[in-house]
Amino acid sequence: MARVAFVGLGNMGGGMAANLAKNGHDVRAFDLSAEALDKAKAAGCLPVGSAAEACDGAEAVVTMLPAGKHVEGVYTDSVFGAAPASAILMDCSTIDVATAKRVGEAALAKGLTMVDAPVSGGIAAANAGTLTFMVGGSAEAFDRAEPFLSAMGKAVIHAGASGAGQAAKICNNMVLGAEMIATCEAFLLADKLGLDPQKFFDIASVSSGQSWSLTSYAPWPGVGPETPADRDYQGGFATALMLKDLRLAMEAASSVGADTPMGAKAAEMYQAFNDDGNGGLDFSAIIRALGKKE
């Protein structure tokens, strides 16, 4: 097994690092949070004092950070100067495509191999090791990254060249954001028309209205598999994170002149819901803003 540096032990990163350790890797973990480091230690990782220390002697580096500025800062200030030339670098953060490409190009210029590998699946999948990774980078970089990513996920897909992983992630989550709003509207309409929510679920989940938001993540409590809706919209994928991804999608759309009216409307609605103090609730809680009060 390999020595792996893991930088960024938040809600997602903590579970991911734990799964690398569970799969036998020697994980050197760093985060600014002492509590996160304690959890990583309990999960079998070795806490260290800095990102550079984690990268020293590493065969692989994984980063899971909040935004593009953090990714660029960590790689520029720590990873590039400390990681061996032989290491494979994997940034699993969700950031803008331009920054992902820029950091990837900087790595290449320094003789390092890097992929952008954002994830889908949320906190539960991070903890369970069932994430989906969308990977941008060369074929050689993908082949080197795949064994490490597989230790943390159920699906590892090569999306294309550097930046393609981030492009896939923001397009996927733009669909998800708009799809969830439509699903919430449909449940509310069914209820007002006197249709039992369970009956609507039973019919739509095997009909043309079927979607992941409906069958796997229903926003109506007591319907379908357990979801955050059954826990008063706690846990899951926070509204603030969905808004972040929709903003990235809108920025990307603007940069290439793409027309995304549904994505723009979803971003507008999640912005308003977030601004009303709901950023910490699961994104499916937007059903409350559409009419379901609990």
C-alpha cells in the first residue's frame, strides 16, 4: 500500500481519508481543524502539522477544499514544493473550471502529474466509500489516480482532459438543482389535487417522471427510501453547497456563452432560500419555500 497525503478533512474529506486508511494506505492527514484531525486519527490516519509535511514523501496527494482560491493556494504554497515528482496529485474539490485547468497546467510545468476529480454522492457516500468520481486529466494520469479513487468510490469515470472533471460536476449538479425544484413542485401539486404522496411516488417512480430526486432522494417525508426529508431536512447536501455549484455553473455558462435559463432560475431560487437563513438545511428543503410548511 502507498503513503497518501490528504489535505482537507471536512464533512466529505474526513470520510474519504478514513476509507483510504481502511483500504490499507498510510494516510498522512492535515486540516486546520483540531477536531477534524482527532477524527482522522481515530479513523486510522496519521495527523501532521501542515500540508507540506503531509506531502513529504507521499506517493499520492488528495485534496478536498472549499473553493478554487484554497486549492490554488495549497498547491502553490505547499504541494508543489513538497510532493515528490513521482507522486500523483488528485484534487477532489468542486471548483471553477478555469482554476482547475490553471492548477493542472502549473503541476505539469513542474513535472508533476495531476487530475481534477470532483465527486458526487454526498456525506453518506463519502463515509461509505461509494462516491462517484469525475476525472479530468491525461489517460496516464487517470490510470495512476484510479486505484486511489476506487478506494473511496464505487465509480471512477474519465471525463476528458484537465478541467473536464469539474465541467462534468457542475453540469451534473445544475441538472440536480433544477430537477429537485421540479420534483418538489410536483409533490406539492399532487397534494393540492388530493393525490396521496405515496401513490404519486409509486406511479411517477416507474413512469416518465422518474428521476434520482424522486426515487432516491424524495423531498416529501415518509415517501420512498429514507432521505433528509425524514430528518427535518438535516444532513445530506446543504443548500449552501448546492448554491455554490449552481453559481459555478452560471459562471461557466457565461464564460462560454451558453444559454441556461432553467439553471439560472434554479440558482436564483436557491439564492433566495439560502438568504432566508436556510443554507445549512439539505437542498431538498426548498420544498418549504414552495409551499410545504412544517
